[in-house]
Amino acid sequence: MKYIFIIILSSLFILNACTDKKVEIKDTSNKENTSVTEELLPETKYGIEIAPYKIISEKVKRNQNIGDIFGEHNINYNLVLKASNLDSIFDIRRIKTGQAISYFFPKNDSVQKPSYIVYEKDIKSFVVFDLRDSLNMYIDEKETEVRLREVSGQINSSLWNAMTDINVNPILAIELSEVYAWSIDFFGLQKGDHFSVIYQEEYIDSVFYRIDTIHAIRFDHANHFYYAYRFKQDSAWSFFDEEGNSLRKAFLKAPLRFSRISSRFTNSRMHPVLKIRRPHHGVDYAAPRGTPVYSVGDGKVIKKGWDKGGGRFVKIKHNSVYTTTYMHFSKFAKGIKVGDFIHQGQVIGYVGSSGLATGPHLDFRFYKNGKAVDPLKVKSPPVNPIKEINKKEFLKTVNKYHNTLDSLIICTSVSDTINKE
């Protein structure tokens, strides 16, 4: 009992240390250095000093256009005409109902004519109508706040749900699936798989905007540790494992994102439509109609058309050895034609149920030297490893993040063990 008590205390100590470690760190490295302290800088909004103005913010009303907006605020209609001629900057016809719009009225002006009108195009960018002297119109962007995060989690049902369990935007799940597209079959994740990620998020007005940069990842799957470190080589950023091998391989592990396998490669399957047993030399991915389908590798379109059983299909020759086929499309990607060179990850069509199919899915087939092989068992070698000249710098990146990734995984494991007890 004494030893059990000591183990529990040790686990609690480690968990406490982990909890202390998992703190969001604000990264202001994107802000320019200045010798003037922030307290002395004038307060601004949309880059405009706010002290001289009374600001009224509201939403664009239904059917309201720039003419209505200018007219309501005693602005000469000739400036509407001038704004309409500046469509290379912003097409004023694209003002949308419900978007934020702000009016900057001079505090010392009894006429109540705005000096500025600012229209928010989206969460990040805005259009400024500078009305102080005739009209000057320009587009600018809000400042973003970058936060560095260190997170870890465990798969209990899906990677998407695992992200929500730890209060992380689930878009990160898609980002991870793209980093490991050549290494991990994300349709085959198992309960108990772990992950840890060091990455940056962007915030605008304290609201999450997007996943910014992923620096490093560790993903534990099928009793194997998959590390990923972001490193720039030959002027391009990519991800490499701890030994400097590129995570980008000759073929993606799957031709579409986040679905389920409804039928696997087999020599004897009961056909769902024909009700007879026959070989199924491919993998069926069940997915909603319209889901984009990607080419798993670079190659040339050698066939495109209609097959009685496969419906709309595309066949791509990747090299002298490998060919892939994608069937049952609802429609082809725009512009795809026989003879085109296709890049890895390029959209070639959309999931459907054309041909002999009971529901929307992709029938994906892989051929090696003309013979059908199981797509889930195809192994492709890594390409572009870290060059000898870059190894020293790359190892600095590994050393910077490696221990943190491991400690985050340990934290998750300890937490899970204590919760079970």
C-alpha cells in the first residue's frame, strides 16, 4: 500500500507539472520593435487615431448600398460616383447586409458629417473611405495576435473529437492529417493513440482567426512514434521526421479527407447492387456527395469518362510502375481532361454514386505494373531528405521541440491513468 501511495503521489506531481507547463504563451514577435512604449502611442481603430472622433458602429442594413450610406450622412453624391470608379480597389456593389460598418464623426464638428467610414469586408480586412478631403479609398487589415500553444490529447473516438475535448479548434485535426498524409492512415486511428503539437494560432479582436504555423508534432499510432518537424530547405518549408527524412512521399495515404472505409480490397465480395460474389480490387471510401477527391500523386490523366459499373471515373498514370483509378464521381473537377499533368493533392473530381452504386462513395484502385494491389498496403519511399549541409541547423530545430513533445505525451498518459483510477 505504501508503494501504491508513493506512485500516486508521483503521478500527481508529474500531472501538476504538466498542468503548469500547458500555458498559452502570447507571441508578439510579429510586432515591430519600437523605442516608444505602448502607453505613449495614441489609441487607434482601423489604423485611425480615435481621440478626435466620436465613433458609431452598426451593421449594414438590408438592401442598403453605398449611395444610401453616403446620402444618410450628408456626403456629396459625386463621391459615390468617384467610389464606383475605384473598383480596382474595392467594388462598392459588393457591400453585404449584416457586415460591420463604423462612422468616425469629428467631436468638434456640429455638421455631423463623418471624416471616415470603415466597412469590414471580413474578419480581417476592411475598406476605409477617407472623406476629409474629397475621397480617398483604401483597403487595410487588422492587426493579428499570435499565440503559441503546446497541446496534447488522446484518441477516444476520432481525432476531430479529441481536439474538441482539449478545447482546441478542430481545424487542427485537418492540418495534422495533411502533415501525415503520407505516413498515417487517418481512417485507421485507434482508441488510445496520442498526439502532441506545438503550433501558433492567430487571433483578431481576441477572436480565433486561424491555425497559423505548426512547428512540431508527435503522433503515437499503432505502437510507433511519428515525429514531424517544420524546416525550411531549398527555400521551401516542409516537415521531416527526427532523422531528417521528409514526410512527403510519392503517394498520399488516402485520396480524400475524413471519411470511413465501407469496403476493403478482397477477392470475394457480395456486390451491393448485383447481389453476386466477385472480386473487389479497390477500397471504398464512404463520404458525402460532393466531397473533393484528390490525386494521390503526380501523374498524367490517361482515361476519363463513363464506365457502366464505375460511373464517372478518372485514371492517372504516375510513372512506369504505378497507376490509380477513381470511380463513381458525381462530377469531374473543372478543366480535367485526358493528357493533363496532375499534381499530388489536386482535386480531380467529387464523390457521387454514378454507375452501379447504392450510395455516395469513392471506389479507389491502385495498380502496380498493371496488377491491382491493395491501396492500404502500398508503401512509398520518402523523398528529399535533409541535406548534409542543413543537418546541423535541422538538429537545432529537433532539439528545440523534441523534449517538449515527449513531456506533453507523458502528461496526457499520466492524466488518463489517474482519471481511470
